Amino acid sequence: MLSLDLKALAKKYFEAWNAHDVAGIKALHASTSSLADWDASIGPTNAEVADFIEGIWKAVPEIKIEIVDIYTMGDKSNTCVANIKVIVDADTTLSVCDVIEYDESGLVVALNAYKTD
């Protein structure tokens, strides 16, 4: 297992997400990658993932993510768990847990998002 700074990688991902940076999100995903949440499963390419996320931004232009905590297993895993708040608008905030798996070069190969009910 290579040593990746998973916290820094996750923070960079959410910075691109909050900037609504389609090219940035695509570049942070491996060419073969996926995203799954409570509404959809997207993939198997980074272009499909980036297009899906862009659709969220277009539908909800003010949406932002706030990081609460990021958990790792150190060098034992290329996966981290990000406890985040998805601020949809002034009245709606979702508590979400993202499980993000990276390849050896630090690109996202899978992101699975879970929300509380």
C-alpha cells in the first residue's frame, strides 16, 4: 500500500466540488471510476461522474459541502471516510458520509455517499 495523504486528497476534492469545477472533479477521478448515492449510481468513467455532479450544481446552484471530519486507516488502506454536511439551501442541510476509495496515484476510483434519514 502506498502512502497517500488521504485527508489532503479529500479536502482537495471537496474544494473542487464547492468551486463547481467540472474539469477539476473529472481530473480528480481515475478514468475508470464510479459514484453512488441514495438516488443514483454513475460510472464507469470520470466523464460520466463529472457530468452527473455538474447536473447537481445546475439544479441546485447554491449547494456546498462542509467537512466535519475525515477518517483514515493510515497506510493500511487507500480509502477514507468523510463525514460532511451538504448544505443544499438555507433550509436544507443533509448529514452525509462519503466513503472514498483512491488508486495508488491518488485518484478517486469509487465514491459512495450515504445520508441519514
